[in-house]
Amino acid sequence: MDNSFYITTPIYYVNDVPHIGHAYTTCAADVLARYHRLWGYRVLFSTGTDEHGQKIEKAAKDQGVSPQELVDKVVVRFQDLWKKMNISYDEFIRTTDPRHIKVVQDFFRLLDERGYIYLGDYEGWYCVPCETFWPENQLDERLVCPDCGRPLERLKEESYFFALSRFQEPLLQYLESHPDFIMPESRYHEIESFIRGGLKDQSISRLGLEWGIPVPSNPRHTLYVWFDALVNYLTVAGWGSSEEKFSTFWPSTYHLVGKDILRFHAVLWPGML
């Protein structure tokens, strides 16, 4: 609908201490949501927390509590801050919400049914704190994470893959026909150049990780935290649960993100969609 406006912040990593970056992004989204409400738009403003993954599992073990107990305790830091800042969000999504878990598994099934997921072996350099595999062409001889600077681990394991490489040309065509898809312009060119450099299929599952959403057809595998997290935008919009809500707010979506998570949002996420 032309009079709908759906805006999201990233879902913030629940074990982080809220800082000025979280506040800045959330305040900017709040301003845009309030502005559009004043103009009579139907607004859906979403924020929330990313609560799965290896880091949470390890932190909970170190504290002698369950992962669920840990996230239930620390999520309050974000919820209390948004109350103090009078943030007018409509939805606070947590990736541990049962409704989100269902949507993620349904979305995985859909991609699988359409032939975009396959089982293979993944070998690569992995950053545990960032929960990210890094291709060797983005590394130097130090073999440290380009984002956080910590040492990488060499991992090889069975994994489900999403066939992202099949979307290289469609993504480039979409960018060319939608020059305002990524703003500012400098980030548009960064992503365009990255895609032209060649896309590889994305590993989307891990073995030996208990704290996460199981692959529906093979619960030995846990879905990669980024696959899980990105789908939150569909969960909030009512995909699979409210046809009326989904038809109202999708695809009138605006994601506010930081430069450090741009490729997930501007390459992997559109490919998944």
C-alpha cells in the first residue's frame, strides 16, 4: 500500500552493552516513524535483539546459567534504554520468540523446496566472536578477522548451503534499476563492486551448536545466526501469520544498518528474498 511505512533497526546483539551507536540508529528510526505517523501513514517500526549463536552459548556456560536465562536477563538493558529514550517502536522482536523460530524454519523449507539449499562440506577461516566465515581473498598473512582483529580458526564441517551465487546477475540487475536501493551512494558502489567480484554460496548451518534454531529436516544442524537474524524482518511483517499485515507493510521496508553489517543486508538478504 502507498500509505504504509515499515522501518527497522538492526536487531542488536543481546550480549552487547547498549552504546551510542545503538541509540543513534534507534533514535533515527524513531524520528522517521513519528514523522510518517504525523502524515497519516500506517507505520510499523521494529527493533529487537539477536539472541542465538556460539557467543551466547559460551557466555552462558561461563556464567553457569542456561542460554535462555542469560538472554532473558540481559535483554532488559535494551528494553529499559528504549523506555528512557521514549522510543515509539511497535514491535520488539527477539529471535528466541517461538513465532520467529517457526518463520525461520518455514522460510528454510521454502528455499529448500525451490532448490536453493543443498548439503555439502565447508572449509574456511572462521571468527568465533563475529560468527563469520571469511574468504581468503579478504585476509592477509596475519589470518585475523577483518572486523574485530582477533585470530581466525580453520574449520571444516558438513554444512547446508544457500545458493547465493545463482543470484549474482539478478542482484546486479536489481541494483541497476533501483539506484536508491542502498544509500549513501558510496555504499551502493561498494556493494555493486563486491557483487561484480563474484558471489559464493553461503554456508547457513553449523554442527555442534545447541543454542540456535534447528534445521527442520536435520536437527543435527543449527541454522547460521545470520540466516536466523535476517528473517526477523519477515516475522515482524506478518509473513506466514497475517496476510493482511504482510500485504500492508511488505515490501515498503526501510532497513537502517551500520556499515559493518551492510553486506549481510544488501547482498545475502536480497538474495534470500
